[in-house]
Amino acid sequence: MLKILHTFTAARIAAACGGRIIRGEPHAAAHGICTDTREIHPGQAFFALVGQRHDAHEYLPSAEAGGARILVVERLPDGWLPAERTAVVLVGDTEQALLALAAHHRSALRATIAAVTGSYGKSTVKDMMAAILGRESKCTVAPASFNNRIGLALALLAAGDEDDFIILEMGTNHPGEIDELARAARPDLGLVTAIGEVHLEGLGDLEGVKEAKAELIPHLSAEGTLVLNADDALCASLAAGFDGEVRTFGLSAGATVRPERIHSDGAGWQFDVRGWVFRIPSPARHNVINAAAAICAATELGASPRSAALALAQFTPQAMRYERLELGGVTFVCDCYNSNPPAMRAALQSFLFERNPGRKVVVCGDMLELGEEGPRLHRELGMELAASGVHTLVAIGDLARHFIEGWHQRALPSQSAFYFASAREAWSPLWWELRPGDAVLLKGSRAMRLETITENIAAQLGREAREAAA
């Protein structure tokens, strides 16, 4: 977790956020910022954020009891006032205030700032960039899922004078979100991994996704660089909207960073770029393109190819991102951190390269936030799964029924499909169907919790082992 150790006075917070001090002294100083009363330390500033499930204003007494020196609030609880030594800054929106303070803090930083966005792959690319740049420089990187207002603000606020680079991630599910994030961060380098059918519920269609990602471009510095996916026509077209330097990555001829002689050694992938040999210890073939994106951005920022090669050779993706697990002779590939149509296709292409002697089984959970297009996109992927030669499809969730519909339009008699409402219902029937040598891909949106399947199977195997030993 990020630690924010900078000192902010009540006056500075109020000025940065457009707020006003309604209690305490303007010179009251807080060392560090906190948004969770369970993690507060004495002397910090506490921002009372309002979420869908929790309103931190209800916990202001706990924040003060925990030692908060400054409270940033939209209101105070009825009948409660903090001690006079505690400064209170009143703002219109605490979440916006946190981002405004981060934007203010950004102005004082000397670091080069890179921002990564895209429909999929952005977390992995961000982490690969951090691994490369962090070998020889001080680098602050946004943790997993710190890609919204709050997360980006906390990542910026955690950076300090000693940082050479700050690597941020920007996500979006509605128009204007990246514009707001990029205005605060003002990146020196922007990278767009890809543009695909994601968050259509809020963005409408592919053109809406493209426009949302393009919101990053006006906020790049004049001397900045835009890095784009040369294999993605929509992504590559963003170059027309940027007057500065454009660099590209991908398998297309003319890409700035183009992996060649790609081959697998069973545990990872090796490829060449301009005479340099790179290896990534990841079984996911699509991570070759993610690595190319990171190499393109990091070398543009001054990293050497040698540093990039050394860093990527030791790179480990975050949990549940094409993570292999062996259980009872069956290979499970857990890629269930999230899902959308292009990410599903990328995972499937990598899965088809798996060298298992048995059958290939794909467990698909709902792909969420696709709006009215959801049923169609699930049907289309069901057809693609059947055409790919996968032996068995296991569909889980309400929308996953449409996977089955599409599957039956293309499936051969030798291929089978099963439907379950939840992962908890699916694990036992699935386990009974599997045999040693099979490989199983788990892919679904985070809310589907497909990792429940491997957790239950592992627990079952543990029980069987204990019974056999008894």
C-alpha cells in the first residue's frame, strides 16, 4: 500500500481544493493523508470520502480519536464537533478535493510522469514499465486498481522529490473520466494499450471507447510522447490527434518496437527486438505485446535495452492474471481478475498454445458493463470458442447463457457445454468431469469470483489427502 508522508497545512489544503477552514488554525499541519479510519495514524489529514456503500462522514469521530490533525469534509455529523486543536476544511466534494490536492502536489514534483490507459493490458504494461525503469531509477508506481479518481490521487500524493519516474494507470467507464485524471496528472508520456469493446454501458460503442481514451492526449506535455498499439487500427488512429512524438509497438511492419522470432520454451516466451533478446517468464503469449509496449515506453524515457531485458526476465504478473496452477494433474490457468471481449480473446489465444496432453476446457463467467451489446458479444464469443476447437465450455452467470447459445451454433457433436448460475455451483461437477492432462482456462469479470473453483478443488484435494493419511 502507498504511504503518503508529505506535510500539508490546513491553509494549503483549502487553497488547493477550493475549500474553506471552518474550525481550527490555518497553520495546523498534517503529516500524511488517510482515507480509511482503520489505517489512520496520529497527525494525518483525513479525507471523508463518500462511496456507494460507505460514507466516511459517519466515522469522523473515529478519525479524530485516531489522531487526525485535519479533517476534510463535506459536512459534520449532526450534534458533533471535533476538538479545537483539529482543523476542519469544508469542501463541496471530498473525492474531487483529494484529486485537486494531488494536482497541486504534482506541480511540485520533478519526476517524469507516464500514464497508461487502454481497454486491457494496462496494469501489466504499467508494472512492466515500473520493473524496467525501477532498475536504475527511483520510481513510484500506482498499485493494482488505483486507476480512478481516488487511486490516481493517492498515487500522485505518494510521490516525492526523490522520484525520477511516476507511473500511473487511468481507467474509465464514462466520458470525461480520463480527461479529469489526465488534467490532474499532466503526463509527459501517454500509452494506450488497445481499444476494444469494454464499458459499453457507459461509453456506448467502440467510437465512444476511442474518444474516452483520446481524452488523455490534450493533457500530455508539449515535449511529450504518445505510445500506441500499431496492431490496433482504432488505437493507432489516435496519432492524428497529437502534434508531438508518436512511438508504436506491435507485430505490424513499421512498429517502433516489433517483437520478432517469438517462441515458447514451455514456461515463458522469448523474442527479439532490434538484435536484443528478451524473455518473459509468463506462459501468456499476449504478454509479448504487453512487454513490447513497456519496452517502447521505457526506452523512450531513457532506459537501456539491457535494463529492459534484465527486468522482464524476472517479471511476475499480478495474481489471477494468466496464473498457472496444477491441481490433481490438471493445469488451471487463472485469468479471472477481470474480463471483456478483447481480453477474453487474448486469453484464449494464449491458452490454445498450452502444451497439455489432454483436453482444453474454458470456464467463462459474465463479462459485465457491456450494456445492450452484452448478449450479442457473449454469443459471438461463444461461437469463437466452439470454432477454436476447445473441447468443453463451462458458462457461469446470467449473461453467460448467451455463451451457450453461440457455442451451439458452431460446436461439433464431440464438443460439450455446461451452464451454472455461480462458480460455487460449478466447481464440483467440473472437477468430476476433468481428468489428468486436461487444461482449464478460467476467465470472467471480477464479480464472478471464478477463483472459487480452484479454491474449492484445492480444499477437496486437501481433505482427500488427510483422509488417505489417516
